[in-house]
Amino acid sequence: MGKVTGFLEFERAERTYAPVDVRVKHWHEFVLPLSEEETKIQAARCMDCGIPYCHTGCPVNNQIPDWNDLVYEGDWERAAVNLHSTNNFPEVTGRICPAPCEAACTLNIEDTPVTIKTIECAIADRAFKEGWVAPEPPETKTGKRIAIVGSGPAGLAAAQQLARAGHDVHVYEKHAKPGGLLRYGIPDFKMEKQIVDLRVKQMETEGAIFHCNVHVGKDVSVKKLEATHDALLLAGGSEHPFDFFARAPGRDLDGVHYAMDFLPQQNRRVSGETPPAIADAKEILAKDKHVIVIGGGDTGSDCIGTSFRQGAKSVTQLEIMPTPPDKENKELTWPNWPLKLRVSSSQAEGAAVEYSISTTGFSGSDGKVEKLHFTRVDTKLQPVASTEGELPAELVLFAMGFSGPVTDDLVKELDLEIVPRGRFKGLDADEQDYKISGRDKVFAAGDIRRGQSLVVWAIREGRQAAHAIDKFLMGSTTLPR
């Protein structure tokens, strides 16, 4: 597992970022990778710890000590083979995953975990550079047809696995290009879209067929897909945003928008896709505006970085929860994901971040928002008397998460009953067959099944759903779970 004494000899070293004044002037990735030798040294820090909790910290159960050892030994090609055996898209998770594996690393007990995410990205990028990422078309075809609705990470992972198993796989995407959240939600400065294009090209060579600009439940009946395919997988994600201010004063003012009406527009501009607006929505830009982002997660940080690159006057992020502690209590949390203060790369670009603050409304003139009104809250999220205030706000973005799938398309047509956070009632609870009860050949995976979650969880769900579908169709399967 790396070098036996490596963790004693070498300090943790992470990738660095391009300077703020440089990176906010463009839409490209700005992470500066380690050199090959530096990456090998970091891989050498992986301990022979007996029980590798990083395995359980990783939703796809990457064999992390194994490929760390292979990188340390200089066998990058075998490391790439090992990495791809559990993860269809390591070049994606190596860029955007929050790395729960590092939180679970034994060395994290001393706050010096192995730089697993950095090493994973280095392996994946080198595999593409060296030409080791090649299509894997099936030797024989099964004659079975499978429809997958949604081409986000869950749909893509399932499609690749099932195409390699020899099935005819048809992926339906309502937008102009495949990728779902990977293409339209994650900004290019975090992950450039040629990453998605390379995988889609590989999958097409493997036999997957993509049908874009086809909205299932509107342009084509989901029941028709169900009738004309041997299996149907719903992987449409969790797209319905939370809106805690529906009845707040000024909610209808121009300039108050959902994050996911804002972010996809910019991704379309960068890629040259037209129109820049979402459906019939008006163009949303942060240039020369005071921007308020409500919500403290990844989507909020993406809004911050996008606003700065568009030329915002100022960006302030509001979070209703108290300020997290600087350091977690290891005895209580390790190896689980800890609650602690984190500063994202976008926040570090100059955002003001306010905790324990609750928005009470908006005001403006001529139908446009100009101010956000707030009150401070205590640890029980109750208003604190005499703490009311206001902030300049010419663009307000809601980044408070998602409540579940949209319900006006296939969910409505199939009459699926949804419980909070997006799960369907009657869905297999033990994650064995991913099937929707009452429908013989309809499956669900990803955020539409489990609720809003991480990309790496979506990849896991897509792989496991593929396993379940292949077993359902063929009686047995060799696809991994």
C-alpha cells in the first residue's frame, strides 16, 4: 500500500489553484496538477492500515489502496484499469467529488489524509492522454432493447454498463446535448465539457444511442417507451428546487431567480449553444450587480464563481445555519463525513459569507429587486429581536437544494407517487433490484430515486441499476455492483 513508511516521511501536498485575479477572467479549469513525481510521493503516503475505511467512504467503493500502490510503483496503466473497474467516470469525480474517501482515510485522524482525489484525477487524465481509455464494445448482442430517460451521471453510467453487456441502449435527453447536470449544472471552470464529450463519444462507439431534444412525457410518451423496450430506466434527476420564499414580500420582483435557471445559461454561452436562456425565461446576468446567493452548498458556490466571472459588483452568500466549527471532533465523527467550516475556491474569490441569517423578503422599484431584507437567527433558527437589516441586491439566486423530480412529465404520466426528497413509494428499499413496484420493467436510479445527492452516488446507482436490469433481462449477470 504505497511505501510502508511513506506517511511518516512525506507531508501531504495538494493541487494548487491559479491566482484569483487570473482565473476569474476566463471559464477554463484553474486547478494546477501535481507533477508525476509529486503524485507518486503522495501515493506513497497510503498506509497499510489493515481496514481501509476509504473503501466505505467512497460510494463506488474504489479500490484506493490498490491504485495508490500502483501509482507509487509507476504502473499507471494498471492503476487506470483498476480505477475504471469501479468507476465509469473517474475524470469527473477526480474534479468535482467532495472526497468522502479522504474524510474516511486513517490519516485524517491527524488531518493529513492521503490526497486521494488528486491521485484519482491524475490517473484518469493520464489514461486519456496515453490512449488507454478505449471503447469496449460487446462481443455479442443480446437483442434486448433498453430505454434510459436522462443522461446525467446515473443514466450515463447505466447506459455504458448495459451497452457493454450487449444490449441495445437508447438514452433520451430533453436538452440539446448529453450530460445532464454534468453539462448544464456544473460550471466549466470546475469541469470543462470536453470531459463529457469524450465519454459520450466512447459510449456511442460501444453502441449506446443518444436521442437529444426529446422530452419524455411530453415529446414522446413514456408508456410508448415502456411498450417498445424490454426495460425502462428513469434517471431524470431531482430538478424541482426548494423555494422557502414563495410567500415572502417581493418574491415576484425581476432579479429573483433559481440557481438552476442561472447556471445552465452560462454553460450554454460557453459552449456556444443557443439560445442562452432556459426555455422562455429571460437572460440572467450578474454583470455590474450586487448579487446575493441564498444557500451554502456546492450550487451556491457555483453561483458565486459564475457571478464573479460575469463581472458582479459584489457577491454575498447567506446561510441560515450557524457557522460550522473550524475542526470536527474526530472521536465523534471519523470515519464519517464531518460538519466543519470549509471555504470553497469560489468563496475564496472574494465572496462575503454570512451565517445564522434568514431572508424575510425583498423590495425594489419599477418591478426590479434592489434590496434583500433579513433577520439574524439563533442556534434553533429562531429570529433574534432587533437584528433586522437589509442588503443591496440586484440579483438574488436561490441555491437551497432540490425537493425531488419535476412532476409534469413522465412522473405525471406514470402516476408515480413521490415522498419527500424525491423517492418513489413502492421502490425497492434494499437497493437490490431498483424496480418500481407495480410496473414489471420500469426501474429508477440516481437523484430521482434517492433524492438530491452527489455525482459519485449517481454513478453508483447507475451501475447497480444496470446490474439489476441485466439480471432481470438475462436471468443472471456478470456486471459488477
